[in-house]
Amino acid sequence: MTGELSPIDKAKFVAAKRAVDYVEDGMRVGLGTGSTAAWMVRCLGEMVRDDGLKIRGVPTSTRTAALAREVGIEVISLDEARWLDLTIDGADEFDGDLNLIKGGGGALLQEKIVATASDQMIVIADVGKEVESLGAFPLPIEVIPFGWQTTKALVEEMLISMDVLGRSVTLRMNGDTPFVTDEGNHILDLHLNRIGNARQLSMVLNQVPGVVENGLFIDICDVVIVGYGDGRVETRDINEGTVETDRLDFVENENLFTDLD
């Protein structure tokens, strides 16, 4: 129930609730992965069930696909959709230019493919995700399992010439074993503290043999919707150069708030 939500969950909810206002009947919608995106999927499911909204969703992970089906959203593959009207996803960090770090949940590869196959990408986040410079959140990169230690060493060597404050690289674990993505790959987390030139770093990282993709989303996001714990919502449109502020009232709804992590 909304009355039992923490301020950060309230912030995630109001951002998600505002974002689904962009979704129109008949759209093909990319469905992000993560705790904030889960609120958005639930909100869309409510609209499908209660308002008769007809959309087709392209999920960015098996977790999101399962949740979307559970709440009644028609799920299709990106190959079936070919192109999307809109993608709504969360972020681990965003800066003033709406550049992002994503991949905290390990779905960065599908998330980036889906986002770039969309006419528009909307990011939903609580205000704590905003930073002056990207890099405080560890930057994930997806690497193939073969020779991952060699890939890690090559990345560490490459970081010496990059404008970053830290250069520690760790293999993401799932208990006692390496974390495995939906594509069967591993994740290396780069603890950089601050990234001076995110565009350059993104391009150089993807040249390292063994690196499949990195979690820097540069010039992909069009709109960031920032939620606050008191119900305020700020919508920043990088293309229009506008910032709009609103407040959403919390409405108790048993269906929307059950079984959420």
C-alpha cells in the first residue's frame, strides 16, 4: 500500500506513474529492468486491465518479461516489433546532459539494444540517482566468459590512459559463482569514482576484445522523470530544453502494490 511505502519507493512510484502518461494505445513499448521499471510495468498492467489500453511490450530481461505477462501486458520480441515507439527504463545514475550509467541489474546489453531501437527513451529515477559527474556508481561492462581474466587485464591497462579517478575492476558474483546475464555472459564492474569523458570511455571500452557492451548510455535518453518522496515529479526533456514540475497524489490500490520486491 502507498501508505507503507518508503520515501524512495514513493519517489520511484510517482516517476513511473508520470512516465506511463506517454504511452498511447497501439504503441510498441520497451519495458526496462530494475526496481523502478517494475513500478512502471505494474502501472501499465493496471492501464491494460482497467482502461483497456492495448500495447505490445518488448522486455529487456527475463525478469521483466515474467512480470509483464503476470500483469496482462502482451509480450513480443524485438525482432517481432522491429522498431519501438517508446522505451521506459530506470538508471543507476544520470547527469545534467541525461547521459546514464545502467546495468546494476545486469541487463545492460538488452536495455541498450531496446533503447536504441526506439523513437524515444524515457528514464524514470528517484532524485538520488542524479550526479554532477558519472562514475560514483560502478560502471558495468558485459564480457564473454572465454578469457574474461584477459579481458579484465586489458580493461585495467586501458583505464590508465582514461580520465577517471579509480581503476579497480571486479567480477560480479552471484553468491559463490560468477553472475551470468541472460545472454550467458559475465559482468565486470569498474569502480571509477568519477568519469571525466564518458563518451570517449564508452567508445574505447567497446574496442577491448571480449567486451560485448558497456553501461554508458550516451545521447540515448530523451526525457528523465525524477520522482521525490513527497510526490513531486520533475520532467526534464533534453530535446525541448524544458523542465516541468508536478505533484501526484497517492491513491491506495491493492492490486498495484502487491507482490513487489
